[in-house]
Amino acid sequence: MPEADKPRERLLAHGPAALSLSELVAVLLNAGTTKEDVLSMSGRIIREYGEKSFASADNPKRMSEALDIPIVKACQIVASSELGRRFYKSSGGRSAKVRSAKDVSNYVRDMHELSKECLRGLYMNNHHQIIHDEVLSMGTLDANIVHPREVWKPALEYGASAVILVHNHPSGVVAASEADVEITRQLVLAGKIMGIPLLDHVIVGKGKHVSISVNYE
């Protein structure tokens, strides 16, 4: 790559606004690995993890395993994300509000085009504001992977009043599978025990969304 086209050099010459998201991440990561250059790595991280998941990342071990990147790189990402959150909070930033499956779909627009299946938990306060957003798993949803304790642990840590789950179908076919419905049923029951309700489980993909709705009584 010509020297002038490298992300760091472009940042110095033109400022941060001129860089793409992948280029900004490349500057953050500084260098790639023996098997992947830094621009390829940064682009893959955004494609597979999603923009909002990247911005809310807080678990370097999970990110390292899910994306197959060195733990040092994952720590860099998590540290930068935490800085952004703290600056946003100190400047009086307000959290997004979600009141419907459509709101959820709009909030996770970055998930619609992910190449891997990803499950995220949106943790809300009493005013329907998202106070925490976390990637809970990557890969095909399975009851053995999506354990209730993994879903409600962040809810307790952040004092959430309710939880919404959302995952993507890379194919764009957003119809709920039997496994999706069964996992949702188990989590709704767990939420009742915890006293922190699961308000919805939304499936998104290729600009479409659907809310899983079954009788859990």
C-alpha cells in the first residue's frame, strides 16, 4: 500500500473525519498479525461483530475468542469503547429508547448484514432506555450456549429493569426456528424467576425483522 494511503498517514494528513470506520479501527489496532494485515482485520471485525457491538464491547476474552484475534487487540478495542462511553456519559449523552420490535431493528441496523449469527442483549431501565448493550454469543443459537445466567448476569450488574434479546439470521430469512422459540420460552421463564422480564426476542436480517411471540404460560 502506498505510504500516503495508510490509515495513520491519512489521519495525519486529512484528520479523523476523512477515515472510514475500518481505517479508524486499523489506526487503533496499529498492526495486524502474521496471518492477517491490520486493514483486513479491522474490516473483518466490523463485518462480523457489527458497529454497535464494537462500540459497546466490554469483554475482551469473549471478543478475542469470537473473532479469533489476539487478546491484546481485543483489550485495545474494549479500552477505547469504554473511553467513548465515559466521555459520552460525562457530556450528558442520552441512551436510545426502544418500545417496539421496529425500534429494536432500527437500533441494531449493523446486525442486519453480519455474516455470522450473533445474539445481543439490550438492557433497559424503567424508561425504556438502553443502559447496556452486550454481545452474548456468536454462532448458531443453541440452548447449550445461550444459558440464562449469561443473559441475566449483565442485567444484575447494570441494574436493568428489563431485557430484550436480538439475533440475526445471515440468510435474511427471519422466521423463527423451533430452537429460537424454545430458547425464548426458557429465557422468559428464567426472567420471571429473576424478576427482570424478557420483553421481546427480535430476529433481524437483510432489512427485515420479526418478534418471537408465543404463549409462555
